[in-house]
Amino acid sequence: MESESDGEYEILYPGDDATREILDDSDYYNKFMPHTDALSESVLRFCGSFPVRMAPLIATSLVQRFTDARFNWATKTLQSFLEVVCWTSVTYATYSLYGDMLLALQVGTFVGAMMSVCDEVVLQFVRGLALVIRNQPGGGDLLQRLGFDVPKNGKAPTDGQEITLIKNLVFGYLGVVAVRSLWENFHDIKFFALLTACTGVAFVVTAEFFCLWLPTRRVGLTLQSRFTKVQRNWQEHCFRSFVEMLCWTMSTSYLYYSSNDFWWAFRVGTLVAVGVSLSSGLDHLADIDINKSEKAEYGFWEERALDDPFMAVAARLAKVQHTLEAFGRAVEAEAMNIYNDHLTWTLFVYVACKLLFVSFPVSHPYACLCILGQDANRRTSSSIQFPPFSSSQIHVKMAPNMDAVSAQQVHVRNSHIREMDSDVLFHIGLTCSQKERQQVVDTFGDVKFFITGGSAERMTHFAHSVAKELGIATPYGYTLSPIGSTSRYTLYKVGPVLVANHGIGMPSISILLHEVTKLLEYAGAHGATYIRMGTSGGIGVDPGTVVITSEGVNNKMESVDEVAVLGSTVLRPSICSPEVREEIITAANEVGLPYAVGKTLSCNDFYEGQGRLDGAICEYSLEDKMEFLQKLAAAGVRNIEMEARLMAGFCHKLNIPVAVVCVTLLNRLNGDQVLSSHETLQDFERRPAAVLLHYIKTKIKA
């Protein structure tokens, strides 16, 4: 259709005459998209109306008053307190007037529920209005000129949490005084109940406003610091503190002397002291500092393990068991040496002949890099090519012989694989057979660190960085090449570091962990530390923050990994190793990168599990999502990803030291869109690698 607009296409709207004419002339539209009737249109308007959309929110808020009582008191203290005051006041007033306890409970509960509903509706309206103003052209600047702090990308939202104490005390006290005044003036239960609910809602909204408006927030912070930082105030501002205390004492004493009413004198004297305190200047609002990590948060299982005497005894018994197992292996090795003494000269002659007349397969000095020749790109399989050793050749190797049947399992809990002559590690493209076991020991027996991340390209780059930082040079004509014969996982070995990508999600990393753990078990690398590095979405932390995980949690804030085993579900504690975490914190401090320590939410999917609004299925609102994210932040969660919980649970089960180090690309409390530039994101992705490289170098030097 020819268009008179500047663009290539003309924008038409459903109500336009031109649109209606085009649709009327369309056979397809008339045949397959008939006009809706009045009933359908009415149902559609009804379902999209404001009361219908608010009904689930109201019902949920009422239910959560009981199911999430502890969380509400921790995060909405003032609101919860005023709602309880409203309920108890109306209940007591009704009982005192009518003397009927059942009626009093009914009326009090109804009014308390009405106040809870009004709290949610009014707060949602006010927040929605602020969001609408902020999203308008110039709206953010208007709010800033009015004195509100408008968070931008990369900055954590400031919501006045630093003045929670004085907010709860002041407005809670004023709420109680207001309700008492209402009861003294209105003995009609209808007016008293209505005014009490309205007063509670008004104080909740006013307190929210005072926290968000910067001038009143500074006033609150100034007054709160007079009580919470008494020692510091007297040390740094002794004269100011002396003047304020003197004014309060003199004014209170004079008023009490003149009125003989101590409570009135105390209140007025406190107001005088408040005026003197504010006249000396207001404290500045400090931005949220995520560079300083808070006290490491230990999960339920870790606290239990550290504090429970039974667990302490169990730990000592486990150490005794490991000592006995090590002693048994040493005795077994000595017995094997005695048994093979009579073959020593025969083997010596055999090896000498092989060295003189046959090209004996000797490992390349740079075999620790797992490098292939220039023809590596022409190979159809990049798996390790183990030469066919005979039994005598195996016994003359420097590394200890690992017999498949008799070897003790250290980090594997599977008796079935003891009887296997050959174990196909299918997904990483390697096969560990009994006759090739010594080659596995020689190649992987010195692994001390297993570093894994999601992206194959990122882990390839990390492997090259490890080679560079550890000073492992690649000879001319050779290149660092992946091990294995499949395209699912990219696997590198660089000196004592094994590097691999794990893909996306817990099922993918589970496969890699099982097969790599068996590989290192066969190789005798029992002291390896497992570390996941990658990217994540932050919760209340700035983009670019390196989050060091204390424990992986599910959407119920439980530090457990749920594993479906046959027809049952097994729960495994998903906590990271405290000693490894502390060492990585030290490395982050020495590197000088911003970091935070906290819990990590590991989700089963990318969209619904993480509260995104742009998936193919989304049956929750923006308010539901933000409430969930705020709940995560209050519970100590610092980032969201999809693998940490399973990896922590897997390693905890097998007693493997484990850590998770991920950088945040955005703060989910500010939105779901990554707004940083490509160069900035590349710098962010290099931060976990920088911390781990410093950590690995420090551990190797030690």
C-alpha cells in the first residue's frame, strides 16, 4: 500500500477507518478470524480490569501475613507493627464496648485485614506512580530536582535501609500515640476502626516517603547516629556532644522544675536536643560499599557441622579412617614391591634392550600442556593416544601403579566401577582402561586445580592465561589443544591445572563433574580443588562485582541440592569449603577487585526460575518478581546463576574442596537488561579469571 509517511510502512491502529476497511476486504480475516461477540469483549474487559488484577495480589498479601510472618517482621517491621497495633486496638475497643470476645475478634481481624490490604494497594500505587514519573522523558531529572535519589545503571538502589531503626521507633511511637488519641475522642467503634486503619496506612506511607526523600533521610541518619555511634561521637566530636547533652539536660530539668511533669519535660527537652543536633549539620549519606565484604555467612549445615559436638567427633573418626587407609595402601605397595623383587633384573635387561633397539615412547617435556603437533587440526579424534604398554613397562614407570580392582576410592562413592576393566568417559571423549591406567596417572596425577566455566571460548582463553602466568612455554610448532574426542566439553591440562567448560545448567555440569572426578580418581589426583568461574546476575551489588559463594540455595532459600535418584529425592548440603573461600577472598583483596561474599541462588532454568518477564511463559507480575528479588536480598543472596548449588552439593558429598567465583553483569534489582558496553562486559568477564590466576599462583608458590 502506498504510504504518505516518512517511513517505509504506515502505522495503522485497530480503531482506524483505514484499518477496518483493509480487514473487511480480507477473505482470510473474515474466514479465520471472525468478529468477537459482545459477551467475549465484556469478559475480556472484566478480566483486564483493575479490581480483578489486584485481587490475586491482595489475596497473596493476606496469606503471606501468616505464612511469611518472620520475613515480614524482618523486612517490613514498621508495617507489621502498625498492623498488629490496629488489630489489637480495635479488638480491645470492641470488647470493652460490647463485652463479646468473639465479636471483638471478628471486628479486629476484619479491620486488620482491611489495613493490610490498604497498605499493599497504596504502596503499590505510590511506587507505580514514582515509576511512571521516572520513565517519562525528563522524569528522572524531575525526581532528582525534587530531592529523590533516582538509581542509575550500576548503582545499587538506596531505599533508606540505613535509617530503619529510627524510622521504626519514631513512626511506631507516633502510631501508638495517634491510636490512643483516637480512642480517647471516638467511642463509636465504626469511626474508631475506620480512623485507626487509615492512620496506620498514612504512617506507613509517610515513613516510606521520609526514607526515600533525601533531606528527611539525612535528618533521620543524623539523629540515629547520635544513639548508635555514641562512643565515636564523643571521640571525634566531643565538644558538640557535650553541648547537645548539656542542652538536653538543662531544658529537661528546667521544664520538669516548672511543670512538675517529668514525661512532658522529657519529651519537650528531647525536641530541644533534636533541634540543637540538627543545627550543627546533617550527616552525609554514604553509598552502599560492596568492596567491603560483610561477615562470611555460614549456612545451616555448616554451622551445625562447626558447633555440634557429635559432628566434631565424627570428623576426628573420619581423619583416623583416612590415616588407616593411607597406612593400608603403603603396606600394600610395599608388599607388591617385595613380590616383584625377583623380576627386577629381568625387567632391567628388557628395558635396556628396548632403549637400544626400539624407540621407547617417552613423554615430551611439555606433555604437561597436553599439546599436539602441527597436524592436530587434521586429526579426526583429539583423544589422548596412549601407547600399548606391557605389564613390565607399566611397573618401571616413576608414578605408582594403580590397579583397577584393589585401589581404594577416595573421592568416588561407587563400588560398581571397581570391577570394570575399562571405563568409557563418553562425554569428555576419554577411555580409562586397566592397561592404560598408568598413562592416566602420568598425565593427570599432578592435577591440583580443576577450573570449570560455562563458555568453551572463555575456558580456552583461561587455559592460555594459566600457561602464560605459570611460565609454561609452548615450543615452536606446537599449540595448546583440547583433550578428548567430543564437541560437548572442551578439556585442557596446563601443568597442575585442569580446565574445562561445563555448558549451561545443572544437568550439564553434573555430567562433567561425574566424569572428571572419575578421571582424577583413576589418576590418583586426590588433592584437587574444584572451582567454578563465570558470570551471573547480581542481587543488590554493582555490576562487575566478583561474588564468592558461601552456599548455593534454591528458591526456598534452602542450602540443599535435590537429586532425583530412582524413585526418590536425595537432599545434599550445598555449601562451599570455608578454607578455600577465605583464600580466594585474600586473593581478591590482593588483586584489588570489588567483591562480595554471600549466598548464590541456583535456578533450574533461565526464565521463570530467575523471575524474568520475557520468557514464552510468564504467569507472574512485575510486582511479584520484585518482591521475590527483595526477599532474596534480605536472605543474603548476592547473585543468581544455574550451577553452583549442584556443584557445591556434589563436592560436599565426595569431600572435595570447592568454591564458586562469578562476576555480576547487572543488578537485577534495577532491571533485567544488560546496559553496559561491550568493552565493559569484557572487562567484567576477565575479573574472576584474574582472581583465580592470582589464587593458583599463590597456592603453587606456597
